[in-house]
Amino acid sequence: MSPTTTAQAPRQPARARSLSALLAAVLGAALALTALPAGMPHAGADEPSDIAALLERAAELDAEHDDVDEELDALDAELDDQRAALTGLTDRLTAAEEELATVEAQLEIAEAELAEAEERLESAVDRHEQAEERLASTEAALRESEEALHVQLRATHRYGAPTYLDLLDAALAHERMSDVTAGLHQLRSVAEAEHELIEELAELEREHRIATARAEALRDERDDEQEAAERSRDAVADLHDEQAELVDDIEEQRADQAELVEAMEADREAAEEMLATLEADIAEHRAQAAREAAEAGELICAVPDGSFIDDWHFPRSGGRLHEGNDIFADAGAPIYAVAGGTISGVNREDRWRPGASTGLGGKTVSVTDDEGTRWYFAHLDSVDDQVVSGGTVEAGQQIGTVGTTGNARSTPPHLHLGRYVDGEATNPYPFMREACQP
């Protein structure tokens, strides 16, 4: 039986058959050798052919034993290869599924942001259109008033209409005081009529300037909202593309894994034991890595069971940009201090309400490390009792749990992790990617 032939059959039954054959052959040889003195004549030299046959059979057993050893070595090597292949597939599939979950969570947030941006854009467009209508109305009234004034001026020039001085001379030329008074009244009426027309024209010009400025301001606001909506649309489109790529990748990896699992069906128990051992090894590796990192003064993964992508500067409501890194995990998952230092801020109450511009983080903790970098943990479900403002915390010490407080109430549970250097927000993703990698 060759190793190639054995590899084509399920490994465990082949191994069982090989071991059974080996044991049967060895047992048969032992029985034959034990029975030899009773089955031979006392003379001992009359049947040399029986001894030769036994020696030949022993040589055959030795050869078969060597073949079985080679076969078992080949099976062990094949099993090791398949274990390594399954481990790699499982790791890649787990990573892809975690990334897909994170992308889908980010997509949910981005789509909500897009809906808000489109509502704001629609409102800005309506206000701009109303301002343009008001501007058009004031322009029409202004043109009408200007035309009336021009008509009056043209009439005065063409027909020689009396001026204020002419009317005054005419009024004073009367002998009777009543006629003088009547002439002055006429002069006053003409002056008041022209003054009202000029005042109306000035007021319309002022309204026109105001309407023009408002229309320009609302046009700028509309353009800003248009750009914000476009950024949100681009972010949603990019996330949809990434989601589609991850789904295809996961389907392909699942197909590969299914094919490999099917090939290893005869070794199901061994594979399950291997996976359990692998998971335990990974958990121990993570725990050991966290301990070693803390001892070495390195950064600790804030949420070891979480998943995240580089969502730095993703669009947020009000035209804001995301200044942090969202790490998604189950509600209640532990959150650890990424570095040791001073607790520079703690908020155990969730005071945020929809529409408010403060308290967005809900329950929060801030830790300032020895280098002056401030790490900001937001949307916590709970804050550890030992975490108090002004106190200290060690790297890897639990400071709270993952939640949805603040403006994360309608999103999947996650930790918003911020990093601030000299008061300026910087992207924490590269640091967490290095700290959280297995």
C-alpha cells in the first residue's frame, strides 16, 4: 500500500486499517513462533523448510512495518498541512467577517448622516429660492418706482413744469393772503408727493440691498450643504463598494473553507479539537501580548474583541468630520486604558438630547499619558468605579464598557476613541491597528 493510495481515502479509516493489519501480522507471527516447538519433530533437523518460511515471514513483517511507518508519517504530514491551511482560512475569514461587520456599522452611520445632509440641503435650497423670489420682487418694485420718477422728471423737462421756485413766486405774487396760503399749500403738496416718491425709492433700494445680501448668503449656505451632501454620498458609495468586495471575498473564502472542511470530514473530531486549541492559543496570545505590552510601556488594544477600520474624517452631522476611530463590539464588552497616565476627565452621566451640540460623547473618560497625549473614550455604557478624575490608571486596566450613550444611541454599540496631541485631534487608527493585531 503506497502513501499516494492512502491519501486518496479518508485518513482515519486508512490509519485504522493499517494499524489493524500490522497488529494482526505481528500477532500471527508471535503465535507462529510460539507454536514452533510443539509443531516440530523432536529431531529438529527433519523440517528445515518451516524455519525458512518463518524467517521469510518475519522479514516480510519488518518490511510491512516500515511501509506502515512511512504511511503514518505521510498521513501526519498531510494532517499538519490541512490544519495549517484551515487555520489560515479561519483567520482570514474571521478578519474579513469582522471588517464586514465594521463596514456595515459605518455604512449605517454614513447613511444616517447622508439623510440628514440631504434634509439640510433641501431646506437650504428652499430658503435660497424664497430669497431669490423676494429679491426678484424688490427688483420689480424698485424698477417700477424708478420708472415713475423718471417719467415725472421727463415730463418736467419736456413740458416745462413749474419748479419749486416758480410755484413759490406764483404763490407770493397774489395780493390776497388766502391766495398766497393756497399757493403755499399747493407747493407743499407737490413737495410732499415728490419727497414720498424719493423716500419710497430709497426704501426699495435698501430692501433690494438686503435681499441681495441674503440671497448671496443663502446661496453660499446652499453650496456648502451641497458639498457636505456630496461628501456623504461619496462616503456611502465607497462603503457600499467596500462592503460588496468584502462579501465577495467572504463568499470565496467560505467556499474554500467548505471544500477543505469536506476533505477533512473524516477527521472532524481532530479538526474541532484543533480549532478549540487554536482559539485558546489566540486568546492566550492576546492576553500575553497585552501583559508584555503593558510591561514594556507599549500601547494596549482598547477593545480586544472589537473590530474597526480607518474611519478618520468620515462625514458627520452638521458638516463635521469624524475626529477619532470607532471600535465596534458587543454592548458591555470591556474597554481598557491604552496607556498608563492621569485620568484627566470623567463623565458618568449621559446628558445628551437629540439636537443638542454638547454632550455628544455621553459617558466618557479621558486619560493623559506620560508623554502628554490625551486619549478620549466616548459612548461608554458604564465607567469603572475606580476611575476617578485626577486619579491614575495603568495600561491595560479596565476603565469601562462599550455602549451607545450620547449621540450614538441609534448606532451599533461602539467605542469612539480619540487621540489629542497638544490639543489637536490626530488619527488613532495606526496606533490601534498595531496594538490590536493578534
